[in-house]
Amino acid sequence: MNLMAGQSLRLPFLQAGSTSPWDTASSSPILMLSFFSLRKAKSMKKKHPSPDDDDEEEDEEEDVSEGSDELMESDAADEENEEESEDEDQSDEKAPPSLKSEAVTTEPGKYVPPQLRNAGDDKRKAELEKLRRNIKGLLNRLSEPNMGFVCSQLNELFMNYSRKDMNDTLTEVLLAACVTPTLMPDRLVTEHVLLVSILHHSVGLEVGAHFLETVVRRFDEVYKSSSEGKECDNLVAIVAHLYNFQVVHSTLIFDILKLLLGSFLEKDIELILFVLKNVGFALRKDDPLALKELISEAQRKANDTKSKFQDQTRVRFMLETMLALKNNDIRKIPGYDPEPVERLKKLQRTLIHRSSGGSDVKLRVSLENLLAAEQVGRWWIVGSSWSGVPMIGKQEDPTAKHSSTEGRFSAKVLELARKQRMNTEVRRNIFCVLMTSEDYLDAFEKLLRMGLKDKQEREIVHVLMDCCLQEKTFNGFYAVLGEKFCSHDRRFQVIEFGELDKPTVRFLRQVLTKLLKDTDPEDLAAIFGRISGIPQLAMLREGLKLFISHFLLKNAQTQAPAEQAALLSERAEVAAKAMEAKEATLKL
């Protein structure tokens, strides 16, 4: 009976077409486990026989044979599945390339270019929406008392998010709050612009630059569309208060006023009055010459367009307001109240001094520069990238040397500049302008248009003094031109006594000696008293005192007669007291 069982157990392997049970590929381990478990069970039954063994053995033989048949069927099914998978692989290889590329793009870890990363990115949209809600929540709580808290919270957001996302979102929320078809309250606009100015100083000037560019572009669109709402008024108010809070220079305000004077419609007159009421006296303080020219242009425009307006009341009111600004008469401007803005300026100085030390970061940019930023780049932002460089496509001879003076001045003037040792490009340009100008006003305007900065501006004074010393006889042209520069800006009045060379020392000694000897004491007190009491000119006063005592009085005591030395010492004492007069009054 056991032998028959063993023979019946080996039949399934032989029926499967395999010489050995180890040769099967897929189901051989399962069959082997079944085979050894049955053999072990039968050996146990041989040791412990029972009356029902014969029946159980027959049942087991039938079960094993049935199990082997089921395993054979499963092997056949696996082989069919493998054949189907091979067919599918072949069909995939024959599939169109577009389908294969779609499958590749969905694989994890696939590189995606930066410009395509934002497409359909729900996570990024959710983050931006969360950022917008945070900023909007802070701006909803914005007021004068909690201005510092809101600024600190926005500073933290600038640290946690990218500058681009913060600038875009902050500008969007601010414009949504301040630019509406109805005229917004002045207090609301000033508080929001104050927030921008503080962030402009504490975070970086790109904050104010991005906001200003967006506002100016929006103003240009609304102004050209001639809409009936008050959006244009709100945008002009924002730009005016940006100037009030030291974010932008007066150049942009004058550009906008000139634009409005160009068309000179009723809406333009209303906007001009709105700007002058907000920042008129600040413009008069910063650039009185430009304001005077603007008033003259407005008067000429009003005379030319008398027949254009049926009601001349608004035009007359605008001219009266301009005349009040020119005469510094605040009483003739109705509704003018500088107190709210001055209070916010005081708060601004406190917060800026606390965060960034109060550095000057005003944007000296014009209206044309802002509107053409996409074509010419944003030169007013440090580190700003721009790909539209127009010079790249131009092919130039690398060996050719181009000079800004060549072609503008004659060879005779350039040779004269070389003989006078004008060895730098800036000095050559200044010298050639001085030698070729029609009069001192022409020279003054040409030198200002050169756009010199900081130390380059000092070269104007150096070249002017050098040319004056080279003349055989005194030429009043240099004195009048120097006086024009000194009246134009105080920075041309300061002398660096620590950087004087021998010719300049000799020149100053002669000038001061002549001035002290031949001028009455009353006139001396008036001349030197003009620089007393001004904190910015403290170094100039100390330098003059040191120069007079060291280079004039000591030389006069050793070389000049006793009477002249005594007179010079007496007049020098008068000059020193005049320079200290207002300081002593302030101390008392």
C-alpha cells in the first residue's frame, strides 16, 4: 500500500513532462513542499498505525492527485500571462512617440525647467494665497499706533518668502486698498504710503522701486483711458506722498506736473491743484528754480487757452495757488494742513532710525525711465538684471578708441587741454566746456548736464581755479561762474583744506589777505557771518580759522611790516568773531 502511494505521488511530475521535479520553473517549490510533508506524515503513520489508515491513505492519494492537477493548471495560466506580458511589451515598443513622452513626463524625479515649474502647481498657489491673506490681515489692522508692529511682521514675511512674491503680493494688496473709483481718505493713503516708505528703508529699495513702478504704470494707463472715476486722483496722491516720505525725488513730481500742463484740460487742472496742495511747499524748498519755471509755463498756458474754458474760475484758482507757493504764503491755500503729514514724518524718522539708521535711499528716477523700464532696464535698483542690452547686437571695432571729447571739440581746444595737463576724461571735458562756452550761463548749464557725481563734481572747482590762475590778467568770467555754482548748491562752497596743493594755498593766501586788508570791519563781519550758525559748515569755519592763523598771520609777522601785521591780525579777529556770532547766540 505504501509503494502504491509512492508511485502515485510521482505520477504528477512525470505527467507534467519533466524528467525531475527540480526542473519545473514556477510551481516546483510548492510541489516539493507538498511532497515532503506527505512523506513525513506517512512515516509517522507507519510508526503509529490505526484502523482507519487505509481509508485515510486512499483519501490523501485522491487529494494529492487533485492538488497536483490544480497546480498544473496554475502553471499553464502563469505561462499564458507571461506570453501576454511579452506581447504588451512589444506593443509598447511599437507605440507612438507622443504617448511615450507623456509617460516619461509623469515619472517621479524627472527634471523640469524653472519656467515650467509653476504650471499647475497647486501647492504654490496655496502658499501665495496664504501669503496674500496674511498681508491683507496685517493691512486691515494698519493704523498709526501699531505701525511698528505691522512693519515688524512684514519684515518677518520678507525673511520667510522670496522678495518677488512679497513685492508682487504687497503691491497688489496695497493698490486694491488705496486705488478705487471713489476718492480715498487722505489719512488712509498716507498711512499705507508710510508703511511702504519704512519697508523701503528697512528691507531694501527694491520694495519702494517695485511699488513706485507699478503705481506709475497704472497711472499712465488710467490717465490715457480718460476714465470718469477717481482712480487717477488716488494714484497721483500715492506718488505725492511717496515724495513726502522721502521715497522718490522731486524729479518725478515735476515730470508729472509737466505732463498735466501739456494737455491742460479740466481734469489736468484739478490734478495739478491736488499735487500742489499736498507737496507744493516741499517742492519750493527742494527745487525753487524748477517750480518757478513751472509757474511761468502754467501762466503762459493759461493765457494761450483762455477761449478753451467757459469757466475760468478753476484756472484762476490754480494760478493764485501757484503764486501763493511762489511767495511762501500758506494762508492763501484753502484747506492746507501740514500737521498730519508732519506727525507721520516724525513717526517715520523714529522707525527708520531704529531699523536702518536713516540712510538716504531716495529714487532719483524720472517718469520716462519708469515707463521705459522694460526697454532700458532698471538702473535705479542695485543688482537689477536686464537682458535687453541694445549694444550686444552691434559689431564694433575693438581696436578703435572712442572718446566723448572727440568730435565735440576742435583739435585746437583738445591740444590746449593737453598742454594744461588735463590728464583725465572728466577734466578734459570740463576744460573744453569752459573754453568753448558763450557766457557763464551757457557754461553753467553745460556743466550741469554732464551729470557728474560726488568727487567728479569737485573737478569743476579744481579746473575752474586752475584756469583762473593760468590767466595773465584777472578774468571775471571764472568768478561769476563760481558764484553761480555756489548759489546753486551749497556743496560747491565747501573747501577741503586738508587736500590743498601749493598753488591753491598761494591763491587762497592772496585772496584772503586782500580781503582782510581792503575791506571795512562791518563788511567783513557781514561776509564771514554768512557761514556762522550752520551745522553743515562747521568744518568750513574751522578750516578757515586754521588757514588764517597758520598761513596768513604767521607769514605776516615774519615778512610784512609791523603795521600791516597788526592790521591783518585785527581784521582776522573780526572775521573769527563773525563766524562764531550765531553759535554763541544759540548756546545762550
